[in-house]
Amino acid sequence: MALENIENIIFDLGGVVIDINPQQSFDALGSYIKGKENGIELLNENVDIFLNLEKGLISVEEFYEGIRSITNNSSLSDVAIADAWNLMLLHIPSERLQILERLRANYQTYVLSNTNAIHVPAFNKIVEKNSGKHGIDHFFDKVYFSHDLQMRKPEPEIYQYVIDDSQLNVGATLFIDDRLENLEAAAALGLQTYHVQPERGIVELFANA
């Protein structure tokens, strides 16, 4: 796509910057369920606990207690739950981080991510391991996380908050995500959009930027 008129770039994290596999987390959590055969289905039936964590409507401690209740496993430790929940976070190819550093010379760059207070320190450790930098904040002018804002994509309010807070010209702002519903909501507010897919990620998009 043409980048000549773009001044600002907003990145999603999962599936865009960091590779993820959510099924790994649900498989791990499902394996802790006692007395139930269809563990993954049971977790899917309790999706609100994951959405509420992502929107910061419950604390990490309440999430852990909720998982112990869902799994009917009162002996399950906080660490075991956190480790299972973080299994979905895979790795960040070094070329993506190199591109992010390069882009900051010519653009204002931001993160807008549906995430939670358990995942943030976990992916910051991955960033530090891969780059030596102390967290994802190093690569952007500002980061916006759903659990801090108590809103999540594709709710229009979260995009508008970022636009207003960073005083963005929407027509000159590119929003990058891997989920179509998030892109459609952004486009409805006037943001330019780019759909990340396995064969066309940010490395391909910014190869000549």
C-alpha cells in the first residue's frame, strides 16, 4: 500500500508484532479441569472471564480464583495458571523489531492491543530476550492496552481515545491488525488500515520504508 501520506502508525501486538497461538493456552488450562471430559468447551463457555481480564474489569487475583472455580481445581497455583495463560505468547522475529526501530525515525508509532496484566510482563520478557531492550515501550512513542483503558477493540471508543489522546490526524494514520472486525471499526472512524495475514505481515509492508 502507499505510505506517502502516512504520518502515524498504530500496531496491534498479537499476530502482528508477536506470534501467538491462543489454543496452546486453552489446551493447557483445559488439562487442569477435574471431573470434566470437554475441558476446552467448558472454558469456551466461560469466555467472560477472559474478556473481563482483557478489559481490566477483574483483577489478576480474581482471574486466578475464577480459573480455579472453572476447573474445579482449588489446588491450582497462581503460577501454574499464569504459565498456562502465557503459553500463547510465542516469539518476535528480530526483523520485526528492527523494522519498528527504523520506522520511528520517520513516523509516530503506537500500540493498541487487547491484552491483560498477565501477558504484559510476559511479552516484555520476550522482547528483552530478543532485543536486549527493556520492554515493548522502547519501540513505540506510546502504548495503549485494553486492560488499562477498560475498553477493547473493536469498540469504537477505544480507537477514539487513542486518536484524541495522541491528537492524531485520522486520514494520515495507519492502523495495522490481523482481525477484520478490528480493522472495520478503525476504518469507520477514518483510519487507514492494513490487514496482516501469514503471507503479508509488517516485514513485507515496510520492506522499503
